[in-house]
Amino acid sequence: MPDVLDNPEPPPWWLRRRTWVVAAAGAVVAGTATVALVAQASGAACAAPAVSSGQATYYAADGGGNCSFDQVANPMVVALGNAEYAAGAACGGYLDVKGPKGTVRVKVTDRCPECAPGHLDLSRQAFAKIGDPVAGIIKVTYSRVVNPPVPGPVTVRVKEGSSRYWLALRLDNTGNPLSTVEIQAGGGWKALSHTDYNYWIAQNGAGTGPFTIRATDTAGRRTTLTGVTLTVGTVQRPGATATSVAPKTPAASRSVTATASATATASGPAVSDSSDAAAGADGPATTAAAQPPKRCG
């Protein structure tokens, strides 16, 4: 019998109540719109992303949040409302947000249950780059960034409570949100399920490891990590992040709709496949194709 729970509790911030810092609490974005969040197939890997309009507030973010990322000292991050957060599917992606004072790039790290679509809850540091914190709430436009530069290689963290019988993995520094994560098992690949706190779960475990993990993002970039160990609570760092894109038959579009007091529409490029080529490094190794993808961000 395993000595761990089949489904350990999500992180402490799962049920935390978030507070906006809003001086002009009466300001709202007028109008009612139907919002479509669409991951749509496209022939161009770097097609211009849709620009959305809305409003921004700020809160005391630490870079961790509901996406379970590690805390950072100077977080340039954003929390999204339930519709745009999409049960964790937006985690790890980046937005360019334009306000009265300029533009800031932020990483999606958190969920804002009170936010309607089009309402971005920024870290205080990010808000100060584009607006006056005294205002508390500002009008913004924003768009999704495809293939942005990232601060380091792809990392893997094995969640506390994981064992040979139940495995949970969090990946970071992927640039784009992930669409699938698989683990090599029995001569093939086993798809992991995604939680809204951004861990990928093998509900019945995957043995004792080391593991080979394959992650595909929403732009179709595929990264294979080898040598991932069953070491809980430790960030494991591969030595390279280069991946490749190889077009294939576009997948069907996926959409989520909601009605709210702001307009926000975003679309992404096609999901495509890639071949794997070797690249070794300390820790988990990342395979890399000969031609890395074009950087759009």
C-alpha cells in the first residue's frame, strides 16, 4: 500500500482570498460582450496575436500564485479571471500589456476569481510600469506573446506527496502555455492530466524513475526532458531549451465563452509536431532539433 494520499491537497494559495488595491473603485469598463478564448489552428507560426481591450488593477503578487510557480523578488506577473485563466491552461504564458505610461510584459501566474474577462490584476511592480498606482485602475490593451524569450532553461518540479503510485509535475520557463505533457511508459507515451493549479498528474503513478517527459506547447514546440528523478520539492534544471516546430494537420479549435463587462479575444497559432534530437546537460536533458523555432516575442 502506498504511504501517501491518492490526491494530495493543492498549494496553500489555492483558496486564498485576493485583495485588489483600487483607489478609483467606481471606474468600470462599460458594455457587455461575449468573450471567446480560442486556441485556433493557423498556418503561420508567428501570426500577429489579437489585441484585447480591458482594465487593469494591481495586488501584492509574489510570482507564485495559483499556477504554483516559485516566488520571485520583482514579479512582472498577472492574474486572470476564471474565463481567461481557463482552469490553468493559461499558466506560464506571457502578455504584453499597454497602459497610459507604456507597455510591460507579464507572465500569467495566478487566478483572479473576482475578475471579469478583460480585467487584468497585475503585480504592483508591473502596474507601476504602465500607470499611476494612485489611480488604482486604468484602461489597457493587451495581447498574447508567442515564443517569448525566457529567463532560463525549462525546469521540472516534482510535487510533495508524489511517489511511484502518484506523480505530479510542474514545468516552468516554457515561454508559451503547455497543451500536453506526456511521460514515457511501456514503450509509448502516456498523457498526463492538467490541474487548475498547474501540475500535470499521472494518477496511478509512473514507477520510481528516472523519467522521460515530453511537453508540447500551444505554439506547437515540443521539448523532451530525460533523467527527471523522483525527488520531491526540488527544481530540476535541464541544460538547454531549444525546440523545433514541424507542421502537421491542424487540430480542431477549442473555445470557451463567457459574458462580462469587458472585451477580450485572443487566438493562437497552430499546434504542430516536431522531431527529437539529442542535447545533453546536467540534470534532466532537453532534446533539441537542429533548427529552433522562430521567436515571435
